[in-house]
Amino acid sequence: MKGTKSVSVGGVVVGGGESIKIQSMTTTKTSDVEKTVEQITALEKAGCEIVRVAVSDEADALAIKDVVKKIHSPLVADIHFSPKLAVMAIENGADKVRINPGNIGGEKEIKYVADCIKQHRIPVRVGANTGSIEKNFLEKYGRSAEALVESALYNVGILEKFGVNDIVMSVKASDVPLTVKAYTLLSQKCDYPLHIGVTEAGTTEAGIVKSAVGIGSLLLQGIGDTIRVSLTDDPVREVYAAQHILRSCGLDEEYVEVVSCPTCGRCAWDSMELANKVTEFVRPYKKRAKLAVMGCVVNGPGEAKDADLGIAGGAGSCLIFKKGEPYKKIAAEDAEQEFLKEVRLLLDGE
């Protein structure tokens, strides 16, 4: 990855050559502590490493002190327009804040927030997106990557003026080519850690595709230190999608890979259902292994020869194989029970 500075977010290091961190954001009202903690706990279980919450009023800011006591991941407070809420969020235990100095107020208000950030020694994310570009940059560059980057650098400069240097940057757009171009340009102009993502990506199907193309393109260039897949859906799905993007880019090897064929008219058993069940079963495991669920024996064992364990079906029976070699023949109706038993033995080392 491109060399960047490192910052610590509640003990989780971002940038500086560290692994890329997965981030998501709650959809609950932050002042509803019980529901917020419940959602954060689900995100943590899914593999989320940094969680952001919205702070829209004083009740949200004050609730942070109760939320952080009950969670294990760093908490980022997202604030706009109010320097008072930014300071309250920090004083109540936020591990990081996300602000845009351009909408916090004048220099007096920005200095007020900057002094609090320094006092509590936490980092700040400064982000520009296509909806927050200052008028002068839009007039000069239009709605472009250059405008996004100049807006972000301008706002970072304001914080630097007041002595804040633990900064993470972002330049998001809902347009994938624009997002990729903006981050590529920004990475050439600064060495701050970059939080990457495609904003307002949409509902699950379209959002995952847009995010995979945009985030994946940047990661393959070595750009990005934290990622978020923005979906109009349960945020846990954001985490799962982010994990698949990292794995597809070769940036996460501590997982169990499940390969499966799309099936065809030769398939005489429900391999699709088993493939889905196996995928869910292995999700909690953080170890390297490869499993294969193949529709038929015509090409199954050969196509998945490097799988540690696999299964392929035939007329009324299935074949379990190891490293492409036949291991056990079973009845098709016993496929789920027998294969999951072998998966447990493999992964638990029993």
C-alpha cells in the first residue's frame, strides 16, 4: 500500500502500513443507547473494526459516554454544523470525530474544536464529498475530482493552522469514476491516511457492485487505509461486503474461502443451498482454508483440486474429496450433515 502517516483511533492503528480497517455506521438514534449498543455489538461480531455514530443533538453527544462503556471497537462521532456538539462528543469519550471545518463556523469556532481535539489527543476525519464542495472550488473546477481534492486540502489546512495533525482524509462521490480519480489525485498530494468508499452507493445489489468496483480499483493501486461500503441496508451487510472486497484484492488471508459453481442442467442435487449454508457456517473462522461446493462430478474435483475439502453431486449420491482426491461417497440426502461434519473436523482440528 502507499506509504501514509499512522494515527491511533482508540488503540486501532490506521495507516502507516497497517492492515486496512473496516468501518461502518449505525442507523440507530445514538441517544437510544440500548439499540445503538445492540447494533454495534452485531457489527463487531461481523468483523467491523471502527464504528461511526451520528451526533445530531445534545442527547446523542451525552449518550456517547454510556455507549463506549459497553462496546469494544473505537467509536467515531459524526458531527456537522455545531462546534458545541463536536466538543461535547469528544468530552464524552469519542475516539475520533468526523467534521467538515467548512460548516463548523468561522476561525473562532474551528479553533474551539481544534483545541479540544488536541487536548484529548484524538484524530479527526476531514471529508469532502460532492455535496459539500465550497462555491469557489466549484466555480474554478466544476463538479470534478480537482474540486473535491482542493476542498478537502483546504479544510485540512484550517485544522493544521490550529495545530491538529492526526488527520484522516476522504473525498467521496456517488459516481465511481469520479471517486477513483479524486482519491488517486489526493494520494499524490498528501500522506495522511485515507478513508475510502463510494458515498450514497445505493441499495444492496447496486451498492455492493459500485463499492466493489470503486474501492477495489483504489486498493489495487495501493490506495486506502480504511474502507466503508455504504449501503441502504443493515450495516452488517456493509461489513460482509467490505470483507469480500479485501479478500478479492488479496488483502485479507485469514478467512475460509468457499468456492462454488453456478450449476447447470447436469446438477442433480441442491448444491446452491449447501453452498450458502457452508458460507454462513465458516464466517466466524479466522484461519486460511479453502472449501468447494460443486454441482456435479464432471469437473468438480478437478476445478477445485486445490481445495482442502470439497463436495460434488451425482444421481442420488455425493462425493466428498480432499485436495481433489476422492475421500468419501455419501447419499445426497446426507450431504449437508456429512459435509459440515468434515468441515468442523478440518477447521477445529478435531
